[in-house]
Amino acid sequence: MDCEVKRPRVVAFEVTRRCKMKCVHCRAAADADFENDLSTQDCKKIIKAVGDYGRCVFIFTGGEPFEREDLFELIDYANSCGHVVSVATCGYDFDDEKARRLKSAQVVTLSFSIDSDDAQVHDDFRRTEGAYARTLKAIETAKSAGLKFQINSVVTKLNFDNLPAIAKLAEDLGAYCFNPFMLVPAGRGKEISDIAISSSEYEKVLKTAAQLKSQSGIDVRFTCAPRFAAVFKEMYPESKKKAFGCLAAGDFAFISHAGDVQTCGFLKISAGNVLQVGSFGEIWEKSELLNSIRRKKFGGKCGDCEHDEICGGCRARAFAQSGDWLGSDPLCSFYRKASTLACAHIEDEKISEAAQAVNALGNVSHNYLRRHYYNLWFTLKAKNSREINKILAELSARFGTQFHSFPSGKRYKMDSAAIKRHDPPMNYNAMICCMAANWNFEPAAKYLCDLPQVSHCYERDGTSDWPYNLYAMVHCDDETQIHNIAAEFMGEFGIEKLEILPTVKSLKA
């Protein structure tokens, strides 16, 4: 096997497609007249097959699970198989008796859906008058019984600007978790493209959700929004809270109302039918569908993305748009080639060979010899940071010296016309590298950008050996002028660590 197979921590079982509500987005296209539910015995075979492979959090979902008269029998059976049970309910017929029995059955969590803090907006979305009031009543009933619950919200144009208010409502109601779901075009969800958010709105929502997660007193998750993991990590790199990308084929499995194992409820492609195969584990480990996703050999932007390990893109949205579940997530607008400024200390007799090797890479735009211990400096781009690290590791091995990488952060200034002035002796220039403190970084960068002698100014990541985070290219008539500019800059902003690296010559035509 050429990919890692993790046993799922969470399995959702669609025990029915019956439901009295007709929500506009429903992936199951559930309705009150559905008649093809599995028998009690078939459901138990599936529950046991999952338990034989590994115990997990086992979610009874639908439709509306309480439409099954044998739901409590199935819950008891799941408990006997060692599962931890959760139930996803619409809440329209939820009463004290159901709550009491769930508590007695040791059900650990419930989930309810609230799509707006405005009752009419919620009722219209759920196409059920009074749905909002019934949900609030069901929540109070669950709380009275001591049941733990979360609040789910489907994100659309109707509510994406109102997520903070819904999150606050969830917290006020006593939920342990607020869990927005991105709309995925499946079931009736295919028919409501007019309220699906755009890529730019998606980015805004991701940042809003990340801020909510960072600041909220309850847990905030985001389902069907795999890029959330990367956005949260970028915005709050020091946070101990965890955000996840797509869990399909890894930590999460879905089993349909017919017994088909799927990546999730939105990608309706069967990896195998538990009732036909008889073994959940065999399907889970041997399915080419599941293994192709685990390999993460995605196409398009997702294949080139530096976040493929923590994100993975939405396979269901990719399939809905292109018919290829390994294609690009069409909702995600993120695409950025990784870029870095690299350097190395090269012995004089190897300068020519090293310059040729760097120039031969094809993705190097500038390559300079500078008067410094680190004398070879070049810009390098690749499809992701792993590719950059691989290239620099190969160069390090070839020349027996460490090639360092200083990835680009924010670009403050770039005068493209000045690039032609970088080659002495016609123009004297030097790269200045300094360490600016967080509190005065922005003013220091602005100061440099305002200098007419500065053509380029970048924020870059430093290292313990090279702790500089602000870089500028300075052009003057001679070295004394550059040293004067550097001295004034250091005095103005209390800069204690600064290096001046004069350009000797360009090594790339």
C-alpha cells in the first residue's frame, strides 16, 4: 500500500432519508415519504462492521434520525459495540421523553441547526414555518436533560455577514461548539447556486471564522471548508487551538442510507457497500477511491498548493464542477507560488560553478555576488515551500555548504525599473538587512520605502543565525552614502542589528 490508512475517529451513518422538513440545501434531498430505509438488522450489521474494525464516535444522521422507530434500539446496539454515540437532529419533534432516553443511553452530543438569528430567515431557509422556534425549544429540552449539544449553520449569502451574531447566539444558548458548514452543491443544494457565496466571500468568511475561533468562549469548527486550517494557522500561528482541513478518507467516514461507504455525505460515490462486502475495514483500506484521496495527488491549483497536507481541498466540490474528485476546489481562490531569497557561502574557486548551477534551475529571476561571508544571493520561486526546500537541499549537498532560505513575507516596495541599475560599476548599490522590532516594524518599513534611493523593500523570515526580518535595496553614488543612510535609519528606529551587503556583480544575464 502506497499511502497511510488511518482508522476513522468519526463515522456518520445516514440511517434514514425521511424528514418532515424540506430544507433548500439538503444534501440527502430528504422528504417525508421516503420508503427505502434499511431494516433494523441491516443497520446493526453496518454498526457491527464498523465496530469490528475500530471503535469511534458514531453519528446517527439523516434525514431526521427520530423518524426511525428503532433509533433507540440502534443507539443501544452501537453502545454495545463500543462506539461513542452522537445524534444529528432537526429537532422538530424533540420532547422530554426523547431527551431523557438519550441521556439514559449515554449519547454524548446532539447537533441542532440554526442558520440565522432572525427567525424568519431561518424558517424560509428550512422551508418550515416555526422551525426556528421549535429548534430553540428542542435546545432547551436538551439542556434540561443535561445533554451536550452543538449548533450548526449552513453558510450562504443569506448569513455569511452574520456569523458572529449566530456564534454569539450559540454561546448564549449553552452550546459547547459552533460549527458552520460551507454549502456544497449536492442534493437540493445543486439548485441554489444563487445563494452560494463567491470565492472572495469565502476568504472573508474564513477569516471571520478564524477570529471567532481565536476569541470565542466555545469551540468553533468549520466543516466543508478545508482551507480554514491554513487560514487559522496563518492568522494565529501561536494558538494552541486546532483547526482541521478535509477529514475525508482519514479521520472521517460516511455510510449512506443504502450501506455505501463514502468520503462524506456530499461526494456520492461508493467506495464499497458494507452489506455486500461484509467488512467495513476491507472497504476502508482497499478502496481505490479512498486511497487516491489519501495520496493527495491532486490536480490544478490543489496539486500545486503549499497547504495540501493541512487543507486537501473539498473533493465533493471538485467533483461537482469537473467530474474529477481529485481536481481543484472551485471555491478556493488561494494560489501563490512560494518565493524565497536564498544565499550561501561559496569558496572563490567555486563561484562560477555555483552560479551556473543556480541559473540552470530556470525558476531563478536574480542571482548576485555580494561582498559578504554569504556571497551568493538569488531569488527562487517554486510551486510550494517543500519544492524550494528540496532544491536548496540538493544544492547544499552538491557544494558542501548550507544554502539558506529567507521566504518573502509582505512586499512594501518594488521599483521594477530599478532592477537594471543593480549591476556595478555603473550603479553602486547594496542590500541592507536589519532586525526591526514588532512595535516599530511598519514605521521602519515606511521610512525605507519613502527614501528615493530604495528600490525594493521586503519583510522576510529570519533564522537564529541570520535574524534579520527587513530587507531593502539601496542605490547611491558610493559606499559612504549607503553607510550614512544606514546610520541615520538605525538611529531613527533604534535598530541594533544591521548588515550591509554591497553588490559585486550580477551572475545572471
